[in-house]
Amino acid sequence: MKKIFGLLAVITLIGAGMVEGAPNWPKRLNIATATTGGAYYPAGIAAAQLWTEKSGLQTSASTSAGSVENIDLLTKGEANIVCIQADILQAAYAGEGTFKDKVHKELRILAPILSQHYNIVVRKGSDIQKISDWKGKRVVIGRAGSGTAVTHQRVLETFGIALADIKASYLGQGEAIDAIRNGLMDATIAVGAAPLSAVADAVASSGTNAEIYSLTDEEVKALGERNWWMVPMPIPAGTYPNQDKEIKAIGHNGFFVVRDDFPEELAYKLVKLMYEEKAWLQQAYVGFKSPAFTDPGLALKQISVPAHPGTIKYLKEAGFMK
């Protein structure tokens, strides 16, 4: 990973401070990501370093529980850019589900960033032949307050499984994979653009208990029909060690999100830098090669949450939107 500074809880990258001629811009940007084992963390670090070096602002990327907590951090002003997965973002904006009494009409998309695979990892010998076999199993569903936990619930509900039907554990993604490879847990969904390093390390290790599950065609169809944001996202052969066949998987898009009071010209500048330095970002983190980032116009059409005016201005200039 290019110029990325390891697995620190908070990466602070010192820039030149306030940009001359932009008195309403914040002196510091903080990007709330998720846990270190997922995709948002390295994506946030890569963007933070890019923006620091090119925008003249001090920028940092910090860990969090994930999408649900990030909305709270953004609302309270503890972060001014956050990572949120599509279904959580849509629910918060519309006041649905978890956010029934907490409508967040102030949310604006800064940029689509990742198309994230659901890398389903199961324990060898767990007798899991299909998702419905997870009933009664030891399943790591992610940190409380994370989008990953919501994703697990949606997947399980599609096949008639409630949280009460499994032995749920609330661990971070890296911890979840370690627990399976050591035979302590039976299944988890690691959300992030494949290949995820934690998954790759687990399936490559000698004597590992971990293996990647490939969905059936029927499971892919059922998940898409019940969950609008889940789309087929196959993992090509050779993506992971010892993987000689395509893995049938699904996934969703993830976004950088800001509030509607985020300065328009700053949003324009940050998004412009991301696309002008696309090759740099993709070398820093391979997840930026995903369709959500390379075709932002399409990703924005797939969700009703509005993009920030500064984002729209740049994407129209660059030909990504009409």
C-alpha cells in the first residue's frame, strides 16, 4: 500500500493548515471509517493522505464501529466526513428502520468510493452447506453499531433466521476472521472489496479452519429480491490464494458522506483531487478500482440520497453526470 502508515487507530497527516482565500473551510478534516479489518479504514487513510498533500488541509482518518455510529459522529460534528454503506445511508436519510425517529435529511454524498463484496467465511467442518444452515451456529455479526451487523441481520432474515436463532458474537472483522481460522467461530461476512487481506491471510495459512463460501444461484436471487442494495458481485478465480473457481457473491456500494453545510468549493476540490489522482488512490488502495468509484454517476442513480452540490459540480464538469 503506497505511503500508508500501518494499523494505527488514528492517522494524523499534517498539512499546511487553512487554505488561503477559503475562510469558511475547516482547519482540519476527520474521516470516520470503520474497524481496521474492513475496507473503509484503508480507503479513508488513502484519501486522508491524498487530501493532506494536495489540498493544504490537515486531514486524519480514524476508526469507528462503522456506518451506524458514523452517522452519529457526523451529526455531532465529531467527524466531518464519514464512510456509510448504501442501505444504512438510505435508511438514515429516509427515517426508516433503525432511524425511524431520527430522520437525517442533512446527509449529502461526497463521493461513491467502494463496491464492497460480502466475503462469506465459514469454518471447515462446520457442516454449513447453505446460509440456512447458520441456524444454531456461532456467528460473528460485527461490532454493535456497525453496518456489518445490519448486513448480517438482513442476510439472515432473508433465509428466515433471527438473531435469537444463532450464537451471535460482536467482534470486529479482523477478530472475526481470526476466530474462524482458529476454530472458535463458525461463520461471518467480511464486508469489503476483495481481496481482503485478513481473509487472504486466513485461507492461505497452513492448517487453517477458514474457507470462503460461494452462494448458490438461488441464494443470490433471494438476497437481491429482498434487499434492493445487494447486487451480484462475483469474486473472480485467483482473487484469493488457492481459489481456482469464481466465487458467487453479492455486495453493496459505500460512500463518503458529509452534511449539507459542508463548504461547496471544498467538496468540489476534494472530489476533483480524487479523480485527478485516481491512479495514486488505486495504487494506495485497490478498492478504489471498484465500479462505485470509477462510475460514480451510476452509483448515485442507485440511491435517492442527494449528492453534495460541490460533488455534482465536479462530476458534471468531468462528464460523469449529465
